[in-house]
Amino acid sequence: MAQNDISYADVALDIPHLPVLTYLTGEHPLSRGHIVRVEVGKRRLTGIVTRVHQDDPGRAVKAVDFVFEDIGPMPSEWMTLVEFASKYYQHGFGEVGVSQLPPFLRKAPGPRVKSALASYRKVKEQDSQPPVTPPALNADQETALKAISNARGYRPFVLFGVTGSGKTEVYLRAIEALFARNPTAQVLMLVPEINLTPQLLGRVRARFPGKRVFSMHSGLSAGERMRAFLAMHESRGDVLVATRMGIFASLPNLQMVIVDEEHDLSYKADDGIRFHARDLAIARAYQAGCSVVLGSATPSLETWAHVKAGDYTLLPLPAKAVQPAAPATIQLVDPRAEPVSHGLAQSIIEAVDASLKRQEQVLIFINRRGYSPVLTCPVCGWLASCPHCSAHTVFHKMTMRQICHHCGFSEPVPDACPVCGNQDLQVLGLGTQRLEESLAKLWPAARVLRIDADTTRGKNGAQAAFEAVHAGQADIVVGTQMIAKGHDFKNVSTVVILNVDAQIASGIVRSEERAFMNMMQVSGRAGRAGLKADVYVQTRFGDKPLFEALSRQDYAAYADAALIEREEGQWPPYVFQALLVAQATTLDAAMRFLESARQTAFQIPEKEMLGIAVYDAVPMNLVRLKDKERAQLLIEGATRPALSAFLHIFKSRLDATGSGVSWHLDVDPLDI
């Protein structure tokens, strides 16, 4: 074979700090985007071809070992998205792209790979849904629908609707209009949590019985994820309902992106590639030249700032879709001003009692699972703590164990205080388990259902719990964030919010914003089918301005005031941040690494440091996690491009240090 007939493939692999490697294509007709298996040292790994060329590397190279030929290359738009994400979040192309492939494609292909792929292509008939008569739209919904349906090319919309305003119906009508003008279009619908997918999946399938609708999330088996991946990749799927992982699905005909509950923190990955699915959804829509709809009753402050700047089009839905539904009446209850029993103020007990007598459901929100936040000894002051983290363990009464909610450490509750031997240990604080027990004592005839991570561990556990609520099989529902958003509970008239003071007083920059959003979201679970809605917030901080905005259900006023504070304090979205996090066996080692990294930053040429601030290293709020001591270094940039350019240089220099300390960069961190 003549030299100029030899072809090479550059392959990106999921190995940190490793550039693309060059291989001979051999007999394989490769192109950019093909998924391959190659030999790296003594291992064979999955990689993605980023370039095919005839440039002689000047050294002996190995040949590509295997090609997933039956799948075909990843589309150009997907490759562009991965390239953008890898540059923005400061990772290699392979670290991003390969890590987001289905597990089937990341493991060694067996001799029956072709038959396995053939079986994944056999999609069983999707459950038939009863015929649906779409509800009539109100004037605001019609206006929003018209704006989305008439849009061409990239257009970012914010569907800003109070809970129960019919945002989902607008989504469905917009999809219907899209399919009417482009029957081969594909739609990506993102939801923040797995437990929200069954409800939305059912509604989409019922509305579009002739379309193939798939779901993708971490709760599915490897086979189910592969089946969904193939269907969308090969344009046999029309709509994908997914959690944040779906942002990296292969969608050759993508024509619309919808991000429901766009404000939700779950869209930000907290390990591996720490991407934000909402931000990538906007980038992906821009690359695909299509509309992106961000839906929320409480848009993130970052999104609200884009609205104020005119970057995104605001589509308000100020009224409930169901008439005569009215906004909830918010009542603040100070537990210092009236008797408290089992953690509930007397006026709240009376309100719950009245709802039960009317045979209406009650929702009680407390964002703390377990029986009690901590077990203590009243004699010597001992507090149950995790030996692996700088955190207290949580008492779980059902299993009589104390569990760390950070690392999962678990041990039996001691018979006596390990310090002084006192056998009369006490619990402090209130969790979902203890609240469930208290409610059963207050209302022994009521059916109390607890919904949290402990009661919904099994497959479809959350779905079964929510179906029980919809079916009227529970009188009082007590739960964590799982019950706060996206669920259309028809018979809930009373909502009780507990323990919000702990979040407000935490001292974290975003704590009030999150508390306000939680309260707005959970308040929206009441009165969705026309019942009178009452919301009781038990708090000692009723004089704070956020409660005035909450009482009026006025998110815009709250967000406007919060943005003024952010701008004055120079916090996001008016400055752009990255966090260098180090963990080591000792805090001194982590701090030394970060201080060295800080000095490395100051050695970067001054022209690359314009608008960049590098702060002192400090221990993290949760210093010890899983036996590792952690510290952080905050980096700020006046603009995104300036920060990205600096981080690229900074990270390349850190990669070359070989410090022995485990570290990562978190771009646009949510917690500092």
C-alpha cells in the first residue's frame, strides 16, 4: 500500500489529561464520530474518532481494534456539543463524550454484539393510553404557544408560570405544532428528577399515540438505556423524556428542547463532568438552530437576569389554568407565639384537622429525611458523628441505626453514651420519620404516607407512592423535596412547610433563594383542581423580606430584589466563578496543593489575568468527606470568555504538576 493511501484516526478516550491518540484505520472505513475500541497499553477501551486523516504521525502506531459499524457515527451536532462542553468544563473530549455513552458501548463487545444490537432495536409496543381531549387554553397560554410555534431558528423562551398554570399543556401544544410542520422532528424534554419522568412520559404518549416516546435516566437498566439511545440515534424515536443525562443523547433531527423546572439544582452534576444540563440545553439549541423553552414558576436568578437583559423572551402565565382556582393563601406561623405539639404549632394542627374533616388531602414538607437530625447525650453533650466525615449521623428509628447522609456510613444505635455511659440518649430535631410517627399519634385514623429517599428505594418505588396519592389512598403526605415539584395532586388543599429556618440561617449565599423557591414550589401543590388552597409556613423569621414576596406569590419582585443584592455584592450572575477543589489524607496537604496552585496562577502572563481574581485557599464547609480532607480555591472572572481562557492555561499547568493530590475544577459551582 502506498504511503499516501494509509489512513489514520485520532481517537479520544475517557482518560484524564490524555490527548487524542492516533491509530491506523486498517480495513475499517472510519469517519468522524465513529465509536471504536482501541488498545491503550494493556487495556482495550472505547473511544470516539475525532478526525480521519493521512498525516503520518512519524512513529509506529497500532490499528483500531474494533468498530461499532452497525451503529454509525455520532452526528456532527453531537460532536460539536461535546467539544463545547469539554472546553467549557475543562475536560478532554473523550472524558465528556465517552463517559456519556450507554454502558453497552463502553464495555468490551462480545461475539454476539450484532445480535445484541438487533435485540435492542426490537422495541415493544408502548403502553396504549386512553384518548385525550386537550383542555382549552386561556389567553396567556395561547400567547405563549403562538410565540413558540412561530419561532424559527434559535430562540430561547422562559415560560414563567405559577404552579398549576398549565406549562405542560403549552409544551405539548408546541410539540404538536412542530410535528404538524415537520413530522420527522425530534424533541428533547428534560426533567430534573427520575420520579417526574413517569407522569410526563404518560402525558406525552397519550397526546401523541402515533409517535415513539422514550425515556432516559439512571434508574433504567443498561439495556433500557441502550434501547432508548439507539432509537433516538437512528431517528426511530421522536420524543425523549430524560433527566440531565439526556442532554448528551444523540438526536440527529433535534428541533426543540424543553427544560422543565429549569431552576432545579439537580440539573447540575456533582461529580465527574460537573456540567449543568440547562446551560448545555441552551448551547445545544443554539448549535441546532432551534427553540429552547425553559419552564418554571421560580426561574433561576441566572435565567431571570437573561430575561431582564433581553437575551431570553419571557412568556408569563400568571393565572391558574383550572378555574376557579385561586392563588394559595400564605399564613406565617411563629412557633414561639402559640403552643407546639409534636413539632406542629396549634394553628397548623387545627388547619390539618379541618382539611381531614373535609376529606381533602394534606401535604407536609420537611426537607430532612430520617427520624432525627442527631442523637445526643444530655449528660456530657456527646453528639453522634460520622467517623469518615465532619458531619453528624442521622438517627433512623425504623432500622435503629445512625446513618451519615454524606458517605452512607451506618452503625447500630449504641445502648449507652460511648463517652460517659449514660443510657438515656435523646434525639434532637425533626425528620420525616419522626414527623410521620407524630402525625399518626395526632390523627390515628388518618392514612399517613411518607415519601422520601428511604421509602422509595426500589425500582418504581417513587412512582407507586405518587400513584397512591393520586388514587386518594393517603390522607396526609409527608415528604422531602420529592413532593415539592411537578406533581399534579388534585385533592390537596392544605400545605404545611416546616424547618425552612434551618435553610435560611445556613449562611450559604444561595440559601434564601433556594428556600424561597422551595416554598413557592411546594405551595403550588395545593388547590390545583379548584379547591381553596391554604399554605402554612412555620418560621421564626417571618419579618424577612422574602416572606413578604412569598405571601403575595410574587416571584418577580423577589428575583428583582435578589439580583440587586447579587450585583452589589458581585456574585453570579454578575461575575463568573470556578472552584478548584482538592482532597487529601490531611487538610495540610490539600491546603499546600491549593496554595501552590495559587502561585501557579500568578505566574500566568498578565494579559491572560485581566479580569481574573484568585482568592486564598480555605477549608470547605464540609471539610472531611469519606476519610478525605477537603479545601477549595475560588477563581472569578469578569466575563465568561476571560475565565474560560484563564482556566484552560491554568489547568494545563496543573496537569503537568503531578502533585499526588486528588483535585478537580468545578465551573459555575452552585455551592461555595
